[in-house]
Amino acid sequence: MSYSNGIKPKRGVALYSYLGEFGTTMTLEDMLADMHGMGAEGLEILANSHIDNYPEPTDAWLENWFKMLEKYKIKPVEYGHWVDSRLYPGRELSTKESYDRLLKDIKLANKLGFTVMRTKLGVIDGALTPVKNWREFIEMALPDAEKYNVRLCPEIHHPTLLKSQMIDNYIDFINKTKTKYFGLTIDFGTMQTNPLPSNWMAAADSIFSPVEDLAPLLPYTYACHAKFYNMSDDFVETTTPYDKIIEVLLKNNWGGYLLSEYEGPNQDVPGYTSDQLRKHQLMMKRLLGEE
Amino acid sequence: MLEKDCIQSKDFRNVWTGGQKTGFQLSIRLTYYRGVWLSQLRPATVIVDGEKFENDQITWTIGGTVYSQEELKYYGDVHWGLLKPAVLTIKKPGGLATGLHDVEVEFAYSSSYMPPEMDELLSKLTPHKRRLVLVN
């Protein structure tokens, strides 16, 4: 399939996928080497997980970071971080405290070469409604985001729906501030259509979004978590309609990164996650018309 | 590389002060997928062969600094990373006998991105229990 102007999604990996192996059977370099073997160029790290001595990596670590990116031809895409509103027991972070912490991550993301930040906000209820003061500290940080060339993107994650008050609030904020430095990271788990593997988290009664609801959000979307739970041996993801999702991305000339994020069973079985990622990357490669 | 279990075996030993055994140590790693700020941690309980230790019987050593359990909540700027086990030092006059011990560690941490009623849920999904050999 081809939609003329040549702009189309690119492939990457979210290192979250390797959570069962990082530190015990795989190092940061092992994960980057694994990505390189899949031709997955775009990287998402989790700052609090993958940066040794976070939030102040040593000079030696930084030097090795850039060496590895070059060696494995990896492009830093998305920097996962949190504004932990319940950082201190019994109270929520003030707007100023939230801003100060956000600013530290903005600077570090920029230092490591990232241009998108998955800004995970604290939530106040079961629908994952973000903290009441999110507009205030995000707005304070927008000039910094521009200065350091990063886009702050809360993650739209199940059970949030792609058509919802939360999304409307984010888009209203973007329209009101006219900012290009705040947007969305869409997690494809929001568009699940089939049950998860039977040996994995039992599916509660859940509502998901139709793929049709994705297109209107793409102008605000700077990265996607290509969430998956189960790849078959014939390279089909069994829970989520990847063929339809990728068709929407191609039709809309969306040019960001699809970051494969494995969240299925056996994450601590050495090699299992790598195998799932390879299958997922091959599926995306085919759907994107790269072969 | 770290051992897969939260409770690591290699740092399990008695602590000697002035020629006397005053307690024991063990180290734990975070099996959560991200590191945490110390103020997100909740006090630990250690159970050895059914004997329970808690509150000021336990101190945490993280990045070379010793913290009482009570003061962890103030340290929102100190981060405990995934690759650096924390050492728990437990007061027990006379220490532990050499040989096998059934060790259990309970602790929790806060996750602000989860609904408030599920704040500590992720830290309580699996118990941390291990049979360890004490040599020294």
C-alpha cells in the first residue's frame, strides 16, 4: 500500500518490553543490540529504569550512551518519565514542585537526544483522570519544552477511550495554548478487539475504542506505543487489529514512531520477549510495505 | 547481573560490632519495572524462620547512605535504581546461626499513575520469600 508523499510510520521498540530480563539476564547494551538485529531504529527508554544513577547519570555513562546509539544505529525517540503526584505520603505535589521535577526530566531528555517525552501524570480516580493542576504545571513547562525541543505527551492508555472527556481536555489545552510542545502518546491497547492470552491477566469487563477514533487524534500524536500481547507464528497479533490501525496511520501520512511494547506472558523467560518483538517488528514491516 | 529474586543471596551475613554479633544483613532488588524515589517506599518487614523484624529494627542502605525506615518518606530526591540492590540491616543481638534460614521480606511502594485505591497494589502482587544459606 502506498500513499504517495512518502511520509509513513517508522519502527522502534519500547525497552519496557524487556522488564523481566533487564538487570538479570540482559544489560542496556544487550537490549539495544537486540533492537539493532530487528532493524528497529527508534528507542523508548524509561528514565527511572534505564538510566543508571538517574536523575544524574555519570559522564562515563553518558559517553557510553552515545557510543551505543552510534554502534547500534539507534535513534532516541521517546523518554518515559513520571510526574509522581503522590511522591510524598499524605499529600499531592504542588504545581511548583511538579514543574521543578518536570524541568529536570526535560533537560535530561534533551541531553540524551530525545525529542518526545511520555509524561506520565498522577491520577485521581479509576478512569485515570489526571491530577487537577496538570494544566498549570504543563503550561509553566511549555517554554522549557520548546527551548529543549521536546514534546510532552501523556500516554492514552486503556481504560481511557480515544473519544472521551480526558482527550477533549488535552485537545482544548493544545488549541488554547496553540502549543506544538504538548501532545499525545497513543497506546494501541486502547483499541483491543480480542481477548488476551488465556494464561495472562484475565480480561475484566472492558470497553475499547474503535480504530476509527484514532484518525482525528493523529495531528496531536507524536509517538505510539504499539502495545501487543501475543504474536502468532504467522505474524499476526491476536488481540489488536494492527492491519486496520496501520492502514489509518498510512492514509493520514502519520510519520512518527511505532514503539513495540510487549506486555504479554513469559516476560521473564530468557529470549521470549525478544522473539515476540521480532515477530511484531516483522508484522509491522510488512504492513508498512517495507518489503 | 542481579539474581532474579527480590531477595539476593550474596549479601546475607551477620553484622559484627565491637567483636559482637549485633544483627544481620541482606540485600533486595526492585522487581518493579522502574526505580523509585525513597519517599515512595513504605517501611519493610523482615521475617526469618518465623521471627518478625520491623520499624526501627531495620535500616536501609541505598547508594552507600543509611536511612531509618521512619525517614524514608522525606527523601523525594533520592532515587533507588533497578540495578543497585538496597541493603537491609536488621538488629538482632547475637545475630543468626550459620546454616539455612527461611527469609521473607515485605515492603511496598507508591505508584501515582494508578488509581489512588490501587496506589500500592503493584508492590504487593508477589511475596518475596527465599531460603538462604548463612555462612558468616
